[in-house]
Amino acid sequence: MKVGGSFMALYKKNFEKKEFPKLERGAKHYEMIAAEALENSIEHLNHAYGQKLCGAEGAVEYRDGGVYTYDNNGKRYLDCLGGYGIFNVGHRHPKVIEAVKNQLDQVCLHSQDLLNPWAAYLAKQLAAIAPGDLKYSFFCNSGTEAVEGAIKLARLYTGKTEIISTKNSYHGVSMGALSATGRDVFRKPFEPLLNGFVHVPFGDIDAIENAITKNTAAVILEPIQGEGGINLPPDGYLRKVRQLTQKKGVLLILDEVQTGMGRTGRMFACEHESVVPDILCLAKALGGGVMPIGAFMSTSKIWRVLEPNPSIHNSTFGGNPLACTAASACIEVLLEEHLPARAAMMGNLFTRKLKELQDLFPQYVADVRGRGLLIGLEFQTKEVREQVQVELFHRGVLVAATMNANRTVRIEPPLIITEAQVLLMIETLSGILQELKDAKVADITKKVKKRDRKKDKEKDRKRA
Ligand SMILES: Cc1ncc(COP(=O)(O)O)c(C=O)c1O
């Protein structure tokens, strides 16, 4: 077989072999790298990158560490977004990095045939920190897969098919998880989804009771709706759902993909109400901000249905040694550095300071809610939210809207955030709200939008 240029030519007509430009701090070719990143994103990822803030700003990620991420110009961003909740132990925590580097020199992906000591050890660690009698784990690669597996396990164990979920919930976008997700914008274009899913209002115990039938396998809930807008249910809701499901012989699946791993001030959010689910879903921060990994856990009693054919549910990459060592190191860091408790403490400070801003600027800030370092900052309008978000970006603070509530900004920084960093964010936000009041921000935003429109037109002209 012929290799080299002509081989390439045969299969990839326009393949042009080119070195990926080396990202050096302050490099002269920064503008070129940013322009190329934008062009490739528009041409080969999604045309919508042209409209995104990062596209308009040409901000290219260069390096990260701790609570910060940096662009190639040396601009530092205080990360109050936390990669949508993956950086609980911070960016590139040295202990996680070291564990993964060592693992790279030993075994990266597993043979699938021999015992995998890293997956087994991680499962043991999870059993030790998980609430109640959750003892067995299945490892996958993302949150949606964790939910997918949980739904299948619930159906397999109960022999029933119906799942009760909540309106405005977010459980992922693969077909099973999407069937549980409670927002039409994600669901409608892909219908018909799985049969047997019903969605009831979040926080309403009677609605769950009324929805339970003889064929209900499980109720699936986020303890706090993350993408729904950081929505907290009434106190005692989770406990009542647990009591109800137990009484009716229905399984309770808790999706702690976003709330887990210390985020809300306890290792798992269900601990706030001393609730033990039948199935627990994890992902995001589990990988220590270094590797992607998801998991669903359950009790030995429920897991027995997977014993006759252990590969009835499987994943080639799930439980790979690199991801498992990252997760094991992440758990150690969370415990050693007492990060769940730190999330509670810093979350209280953050929330208190944000509420002070709400009192000062009620014309802009509609609500502040959350638990630990999962905080929702709701603005009066989507436009104000956008303006504030853009200005925070300009001033070196990252935040983002929640997926199902576009007036709400989520604040979910690494749990290692310091008091000084919280106060810096508050000061920056306060400055923006004051300028907004003085109508200065409106001018700035108008200018930015005008510039973006000009850029877009130029790009469209080039494309044409
Ligand atoms: C509660 C919850 N479940 C599931 C998911 C899906 O996770 P992933 O994007 O890793 O598939 C998310 C993602 O935001 C989530 O917040």
C-alpha cells in the first residue's frame, strides 16, 4: 500500500498538512491564531461560532490553572463558570495532573480483558463516600451516558417502563436522557422520543404522586435544577419524594451530574436532606477537571440484575485507567482540602454579597438563589443578562447563562476560590451595574454590537 502524499490525495482531496500553530504567550502571530481558530470553528464546527462572544472577541484559550484561565494575550479570566461545573478542584490541580501523567507511563486505555485495578479502586472509593448503601458503579464518559444507564437499570430491575421526570429539567441530550429532559426546545426536533416519560412541575410532591401508575419504574430528579436556572425545590421536597417512592415501590434516580462532588456544600446534594437514592448519576467534576468520566451507582440488590450478563450495558472507553486515576485523585483532593465545606462557606459569602447587589440594583437583579457554589443570578431581562455577561468578559470574569433560563447567569467557580477572588468578582459586577445605571454600559455594548455586525458582514462577503 502506498503511503504519503498520493495516499492522502486519494482519500482527502484538500488535505493540507500543516503544523498546528504553537500557542506562545504574547506571540506576534496571536491575531492570526485567533482568526484561524474562528474561521475553522465557523467552517468546520458550526457556523454559529460567528455569533458567539468568544468568536467576536477572538479570545483563544492559552493555558489555565487554579481559578483562572488565560488567553494568549496574557489576559486573565477569573473563572466563575467552572466549565459548566467541571472544575470543582480547580483547573489543572497538581495532584490530578501528576496522577494522570504517571498513569500515561503505565496503562492508558485498558485491554478490556484483564482486571482493571483503577476502575475497581475508584468504585471502592465512590462506595466509601456515597450516601447509604450505594456500592456498585458503572463507568462511562459523560453525564448523558450516566443518565442513559440509570434509566436502563431502572427498567431492567423493575420490569416497568414509565419514568417520571420534571419540567425544565436537564439530563443530557442522548435519546434516553433527552426523553427525561424537560424542555421542548431540546426535545421537539427529535421526537418521537422514548415512550413512557412524563414531566411534572419541579417541587410539587402531589404531582409526582398523581403521575405514579402501576407501570412506573422510577422518578428522576436533579436535587437542584442546574440548567433549569438553579432552581431549588421547597425544603423537604427530596425527603418527601424519597418517602413516596419507597411507599409506592418506585425507584428514585438522582442526577447529581452537576450538583455532585462537593458543589453544593456537601459531597452530594442529597445529603442536605439525608436522602439516599436507589441510583445516583455522576459526571462533570468527577474527572478532576482533567479527564472526562461519568458514572451511575446503585445498591447490591439492584445491581444483581446486571449479574447474569455483565456486558448487557457496556462502554468501550468507560472506566479507562486515565479517567479513573483522575477521578480517584479528584476524590482525594476534595476530601484532603475539605472542598465541600469550603463550597458552603464561600457560597454563603458569594450569595450574601450578591443579595446586597440585588438590594442596590433591584431594577436589574431580580433574584439570587442557590446552594454552596451553585448560584443563580437572575436578571430582570435577557438583555441585561447579556450586557452584564459581555462586560464581565471584557473585565476578565467568566460566567454563562443556564440553558433553560436565559435571564439567569450561573455562578459555579472552582471550589478553591478565595474570599479575595469572590470580592473581586463582586466589585467588578457592582461596577458594571453602576455603569449600567449611569447608561455607560449601554454605549459600550452598542459599540461592540456594531463592530460585530461589521465583522460578520466582512466574513459573509469572504464566504460568498
Ligand atoms: C444535571 C445534568 N445531567 C446531565 C447532564 C449532561 O451531561 P453531559 O453534558 O456530560 O452529557 C448535565 C449537563 O449539563 C446536567 O447538568
